[in-house]
Amino acid sequence: MNDTIGVIHYHIADDFGENGVHRHDTEDSIATSNVRHKIVVMGAAKVGKSSLINQFLYNKYTPKYKRTVEEMHQGNFSVAGVGLTLDILDTSGANEFPAMRALSIQSADAFILVYDVTDANTFCELKLLRDQIHETKGTSSVAMVVVGNKTDLLIEDSDRRE
Ligand SMILES: Nc1nc2c(ncn2[C@@H]2O[C@H](COP(=O)(O)OP(=O)(O)OP(=O)(O)O)[C@@H](O)[C@H]2O)c(=O)[nH]1
Ligand SMILES: [Mg+2]
């Protein structure tokens, strides 16, 4: 998938569906939705994958940590007048269940790979993940975006040095 997504206007979800699936289906978005993609969010434990998703979809942030096993979210967007449904899979950074990770990779159209800018190990982990994704997909032509998270901690560090 090499589609370029321009400006995304997103809605804040206000409903929690069955099976832990968070949905935001307005009549308007259902009527016009005609593109659907599955995005899988991966990265080491505690880098902030769930926090990014919760902020993006629901405008919510909590400093409390609760580990994820696996959670599917859904967002409906309008991109240049075209309805877009994103199924966003939040994964566990712990990789306790490698078979589950392989299935997630197989099912994805695109990936968001998250690391913590204050922890170099989490960036190294992304390299391994990238290799696993290429291997599982059988191609290196895979849509992925790398996100460096927790940049606020870098700003705090430089403030302290001054
Ligand atoms: N300072 C700071 N803390 C953050 C940021 N994003 C997330 N956190 C905190 O980091 C911790 C881990 O965040 P999560 O979003 O749960 O991390 P995760 O990658 O989903 O972790 P797993 O589900 O275990 O893989 C939480 O206590 C968050 O509040 C950020 O941008 N800055
Ligand atoms: Mg999580």
C-alpha cells in the first residue's frame, strides 16, 4: 500500500462497542465510507503506543500505565472528501505471544512503529521488528511510519542542563 494520506479530519469517539472494539460510527461517516485499511501499531513495552492511539482517537491521555495484550480500535475519517475507515490494532510490547504478533503482521496493510526517544534500546527493537515484518510479508515494500515518542522528556532534560 503506497497511498499518501493528506489532511486527516478525525472525530473523537464517544462509544465503546462489543469485544473491546471502540467504534465511532456516525451516520454520515458510514454513508460515505468506501476505503478501509488496517493499521498495526508496534514497538517495545511502555514506549507509548496506547497513549498515542488514545490521544489520536479519543483526545485522552493518562500518566497511568496499563499494559496492553491486544486491542482493536476503529476510526472513521474524511480525507479529501473520501470516507476512510481505519482499523487500528494496538499490540503488546512484551511479545509474550510470538504467534499472535505474526498473525497481527500478516493482517496489516500498514504499520506504525513506535520508540521512546529517551531509550536507544527501543529503537534497536524497531529494527528487529522491521526485519520480522519484511520477512512475514515476503517483501520489503511495506508501508510503515516510525514515530519517536516522549519528546517532552528530552525538552525537560535540556531545561535541567541549562
Ligand atoms: N512523558 C511521557 N510519558 C508518556 C508519553 N506517552 C506515554 N507515556 C507514558 O508511558 C507509559 C507507557 O505508555 P503506554 O501508552 O501504556 O505504552 P505502551 O507502548 O502501550 O505499552 P505496552 O502496552 O506495555 O506495550 C505510561 O505511563 C504513559 O503515561 C509521552 O509522550 N511522554
Ligand atoms: Mg499499550
